[in-house]
Amino acid sequence: MGLFDLSRRHKTDRIGMLDTRGTGPASSRLTWLNIENFAGVDGEGSIDLHGISVLANSKSNVLRFLVINHRPTVDPITNQIISASLTGANTTIEQFITDVGTSSIRHVRTHTHDLIQTPNAVQWVNDHAFLFTNDHGTKVGLVSLTHPPTHILTHE
């Protein structure tokens, strides 16, 4: 059950932007973004990243991000983090927005839905829709041998 061992959760995931047109070492062209307006599951502000998709606006410097967040499960009464071995994944798809050249990224929305079980990949379709795939058919139990379908969600 090492996958569910929350004591090994590192809480250090972050989002960065690399200037691919600049010169010099990558480390000098990398900007780690400060996440704004995001509390995390229990107020600590950490994010557990997995998949990411970026949508660039061709008419402005706006970048829209979708990030798969494998956040821990929290007891709704005690607000304590509990083992996912019984309840299953508590994964969400987080939406962020930023402008090219800035050092911060703002949380816009947390996407949850009954179809979002165990997302493995996410991809923007347009400003109002995205695709995602689940890598398992259920949140708990043995890994399913069948491949779950790709889903599309729309939002305002």
C-alpha cells in the first residue's frame, strides 16, 4: 500500500515556465510560478501534479492551464487527511490562468465530476471544453483490465 502512504507525500510540486526562445542554460530561463488563489485540500496550498495541458491565446499573452491534481482524501467532518486505500482517489482537474512573462499563476476553478475517476491525461479542446482519460475504471479495488473511455467536459 505504498501508493497510499501519505507520510511520503512531498508537498513540493510546482508549476514552472521555460523560455524556449531565450539563450543560455535552461536554469536561467526557468521561472517557478507563485500559485495564487489556491488553498489545496486542507488549506496548506500544496498541489499533487500529474498531467498538464496549456492553451495559448493567439491574440494575447494569456496562457490557460489544466492540471491533474492527485490530492489526498480529506474526511469531510474532521478535515483530516485519510487513507485513499478505502475511499479511492480524490483526483481533480485544476484550471489556472497566467500571462506570459509573469511570475504568478492564478487558480480559476476546480473541476470535479462523477466521470473524473482516475484521470491520467488531460487536453484542452477549446476555451470551454477539455478531454481527459481515466487510467482505471474505478477509484478503488484491483486495477481494471479494460480501458475506460475518453471523456469530454464543457464549462462556462
